Amino acid sequence: MDKYNWNYDYSQTMWLKMYLADPDFPNNRSIVYVTFEQVLENIRVMDNLTQGIKKIVYLVGWQGLGHDDCYPEMEVVNEALKRPGESARKSLWWLFEEAKKYNTVVSFHGNLADAYGDTPCFPELVKGNAVVKDADGNPAVIEIFNGRDAYKVSYKGYYESGLFKKNWDRFCEVTPVREAGTVHLDNFCIAQSINPYTSVEDEDEARNKMLDYIQSLGIDVTTEYTYRELEWRADSPEHPIRKLYGKYVNPLPFGKFEDAPIRLLGRMPASWWTSGMTVQDCMDVPPSLYSGHLNVPSLLSAFYGAMHGEEIWRKYGNKAADWAPEFIRQFCTLQLPYFYLNRYDRLRYEENGENYKVYFSGNIVSDGETESIYKDDIAIKQGGDVLLPLDKECKTFIAYSENGKSGEWNIPDAAFGNCEVFEITPEGNGYLGTAEIKDGKISIDVKPGQALVLKDAR
């Protein structure tokens, strides 16, 4: 399958979101959770916790008054997030440059699928048939977001009218999205218009042209879901736009998502929720082509997936002592195994009730029922006890235990015999001593919720 030449290998890069602000439209203000300065501090701590691996952080609510404001335009930086004494745009670019010091690319959460009546370009969207219209040719309200009527963009009209390129180019002027080389476009699903009628294939073709243009500027696009769309959203009966279609389309078709192709393979390398993926899809589609977080628990426990991040700061706030324990737990029990398994080919699977056992190259087996990973029949992850390499060269290992584990651990892949042991903390690694590997085993004590990093002592 042909694919774009992406700037990042998303199967080996940590990419997550950080939720900054919500709009309070009645009071014309932004409800701020994380400022640009606080974003940088969180990134600094995260870099310590992840041992300086490559990271991408997509900012949510960076525009307008916060999350889901302004779309499909993205050119107004949220003033409530800026540093004192400078413009919001200058603060945003400052954050982008400073984050590089911590091995992090800052980019943006955006949306080309939704539109609001108070966005400046809305009259042009209506004129250009760039919003979904009902049988009478009027813009159709599909949902209510933040107390406002929300419309769906017709990609065919948006692209053919020239409005897409106009708005996107302005977005590139205001933000460092081209310099980042990646962007997250949320909920990039197809919505058909009734009058004038557009088919699912019309909308898919226009969406592809939009993605081709973005890629021509050197920008990868990640997204929210796995898009498998049939005519009139027959694949998704619960979709909000089905209410509109139900008024005018008779008979209203029904179908299964499995009947629809995964339309954006090769054009989008990753999504937050790899929804609509079957176990056979997971076997057939390599993570280097498409990666993310599986929605089905039985698939997630066998294949693992990318952590999202944003819910951690939303729940625990910006104080590292509060959010770091949950971050390191998810990193060690979800992201680290995902990195590890993604380095190997997926060969076959066995199904046991609702659970899967997956066989990889390198004589590696992932047992979803016990949430364990084996290398040459030796357990290297058992539930919340993890000792896995951070790098494919196996020169750095991370040990973690949810409930604590003392004594021998299996470490069959190590590229060294003696190692230095450090405790991972928000302020950096704390030296604990040395340890020796004998016959593929190492003796270390890991306290509950503690993470250690093992590095070659040579």
C-alpha cells in the first residue's frame, strides 16, 4: 500500500495531548487549566520520566477561548494562555522553541470537520456549499457544543471553494505547525450533504485532496478515530448526523463498520482511538503504517497502545508530585510494552473466549488474558511487573512494579552484563547502585509504584 513519507515513526514516538482551556462563552472568557508556561514545566518533568525519548505534545484549547472554538478556522491564539508582557502568538512560539530542549515537539489539536455560526468565515462556508445542508438547502445543525449550534463541514465544498487552502495557509502563518511537521485533526469523519447532494465517495475524495495539500507542506496528520464510512453513515447508526439523514433519506440504510474500508490508511499514521479495528486488522496493518490506542479491551491487553496523557493532567493538575505516579504507571505498563512489541512482526494469534494470545517474530508472545509478555518462554512483563528495553538496541531498560517486587527479574535481551541502577523521579534519575546480570536474570528491588532505569555500566 502506498503511503506518505512521514516525519515521525508514530509506533516508536510518544505522542499525546495536553488539554489547556475550555471556553466560557456567556462571560467571554477562557477557563484555563494549563498555561503555556505550565505546559513547558510539564514537558520538562515528562522528559525526565521518559528518559529523554522523542515526544510530540498536541495542545488542546490553544485557540480562541479554548477547546472546540473557532473551527474550522485556526488562527487566533488563546490570549488567556500567554506569558505576562507578551502577545499570545509570541508566547506560543516561545513554547515551541523551549520544548525542543526537552526532546519534545509542540503541535496543535485542530478540527476541519466542525463549523460554528459565529466563526468569521461562516457566511463564505454557506455560500460555497462547504457546510452540510438539509433538503431545503439550509445549513443543518448537527450537534450542540458548548451551548452553540454546531454544523458539519462538507469537504467537497470546502476544498472546491478554495476556503480550505485560504484558512489552512493562515493557520500555518500564525503557528509553527510546519516547523512541527505534525498536527492532530480531531473527528475528521465524513458528513454528506443532502442538498446539494454529496456522496461518501465525493467527500472522501475531497478529504484526500486536503490531506495531500497538508502533506505537501511537510505536515503529518494524526486524528481521533479509525474512519470506516458507508453511505449515510450506515456503519454507525448512533452517529449524531444520522438524525438528520433519518428525516430525509428513505429507506435509511444500515450496515456494519467491517463492510467499509479503512479509508485513510497511508494518509494518516496514527489516531487516538483505533476504533473499528478487528483482531485481523491488527494483524494485517503494521503499527509503522497505522498506530494508536485500541478501543476494545481484549485487543488492548494483547497489542497495547499509545497513552493519551491529557486525562492525567485534567484529573491530577499541574503539580508533578500529583500527576507523575499515574503518568509513570501508564508509561511503563502501556506505552513501553507498545514500543517493544511494535519492533516485531505480528505472525499469528489464538483466540480464547474474549482474549487473544498474539505471536510475534523474535519468539515473543503477548498473552492478553494475563497481560503478560514472553521472550523465549521467559516472562518479561507479568501484569503490573515490567522489565523491558526502552530502545531497540537493548542498552537501556526500565523496571516497574505496581505492587512492588523484590528479587530476581528476567532480562534476556540485555546488551550488557553490568549496569547502573537509577530511580526515575520528576527531577531526574537518582543513583541507587550497580547490578549484575547472570544467566539472563538480575536481582533488583522495586517498591510499589516505583520505576527504575538500568543502564550499561561500561
